[in-house]
Amino acid sequence: MAERRSGDDIVTEYLDQNPHLVEWVESLRGVHETNKQWHARREFVLRNMETFPMLQPGFPSPSLDKLLSLSMCWANHIFLGCRYPQPVMDKIKEMGEGVVIHDVPVLKTRDEIMGKGKRSSGSDIDGCSKRTKTGPSESRPGNTFKQGPSAQAPAEHQPFFNRLYKAVAWKLVSAGGFGPNLDHFEILRACTESLKETLICIFVPLKDIPDLPAARTQIEGQVCELRCQTVYLGTGYGRDEAAARSMASKEALKVFQGRKVTVKICRRRFNGRDVEDLVLLDDQPRNPGFPPAISYPFQAEQEGDGPS
């Protein structure tokens, strides 16, 4: 895969020469990925297979897990604007050389928009893709909001979350059941990655959330919002990012305590307006209110960025 031609051409030719890889590589596609996103990540995987000599297509291995994790980090960075610790950014940039993507979304963090220095973080977030909060005009200047997810979106996402529900149930059984002493984030992360998906953690200082009650606006701390496949899972508050992530994971796992989970379109507050959001719910009666959203992935797509 060292020769550099147009991405689709080189991948097609490579797979024609290696037909035994076709079914295997297609099994790595995430159900949420558009054709553009998958074609780019597929090329990333195939270009970098040779750098993992212990990788054997069709057989699970740490090498395969590492390659797939790096491919998801790269795709999340390119298409969602996610950022990672600098060593990871350097690695995926090097591995992504030669993969050409047309009409790449223009994505900026809040600090970049405000002209501030890049936010630093001294810790690896251990499998949770991390992105900072962006406002409605920050991710793609000039674009406006959609009304929200499509009417078909819940049905499209439901099969994945049915599988995640089963994975979490087995994990909790092996851990002795849901309880305060569990590493809630690690359970959710492991189950998600076992299904070839990645958790997205969005962090923002508590005082920067506009929809909090006035009495809480001066409280120091961080807020973490968890999403997977754009579906909202939970929100947590803590003194720092690790504590906020832990609380968000605990809230998310509570949803998996019912008899089933369901993806639904619900109304939430985001930047002072009501928006429709994809939310994972259990089968228990609950207060219809949700914490204010600190991210909103359903912005207007650039032309050509949808499924082809």
C-alpha cells in the first residue's frame, strides 16, 4: 500500500489483488460511519497493516486492537475535530500520510475561535476520545443547525445499543453487579471498544454552561458529557476531568440497569435553545428533563459529506 494514487483506486486495486481481505476489512466498519468516513478509515487501516507484523486478519490480537483504536482516533480527529495527547496526534498524523480526503470539514475548538492557546492536558484519557465544547457557529463557520437527527436515526442506532446492552450486562455480572466501587468508565469503555466503537468525552468548565441555575454558575469544576455514535449517554460533574468522566460513566451505566435500552429523539437545551437530540433511555419512568447539552453533533453537513 506504499504507492500513492487516488484513495478509492488504490484500495480497489489492493483488494482486487488480496480478495481474502475484502470480507474481513468490511467487518471493521462502524454502523454510524458514512461512506466517506469509512472509505477514508479503511484506507488508513490497509495502509498501516504492514507496520503491525503480529496482526493477522480475521483473528483478534492486541496489534489489531491498537491499529483499530488509532484508526478511530484519526477518523475522529479528521471528521469530528477530536483532539488527543500530543504523542497520539503525532502518531496518527504520521500514519495518515497519503490518505487524501476531499471536502474535509473545517473544525475548530473554542480556544482556537477565541484566540487562546491550545488547551493542555497532562494525562491520557485511556480510550475515551476527547473533545472540547464547541458552539453552533464554531465547528463549521457559516452553517446553521439542522432541526436535529433524522426520524430514522433511532432505528439506525438501536441495533448497536442492543449489542452494547448485552455486553454491559455480562460485564456487570462478572463484576458482581452495579455498585459504587466499580470503575464505571472502564466497564463502559471496554464494552464499547469490544464492539469496535469509541466513547466520546466532551469537557467544559462548569461555570461556562449557560443553562445552569444562577446559584451554581460560580462553582469550580468540570462537566463531562458522554456520547457514542452521536447518541447522548450521560453527564457528570466533578472537581476535574477525571472525576467528571467517572460520574458521567456512572450515570450512563444506570440506563443499562433496566430490561432494555432504547434510542429516542428527545428535547434538550443547548446554548439557550431547545434542540432535538438522540438520547439512550431505559424502560423506567423518569423525569423528562435532561442536563443541558454541552455538545450538539447534528449540525448542517457540508455538501458531499453524507453517504454516497
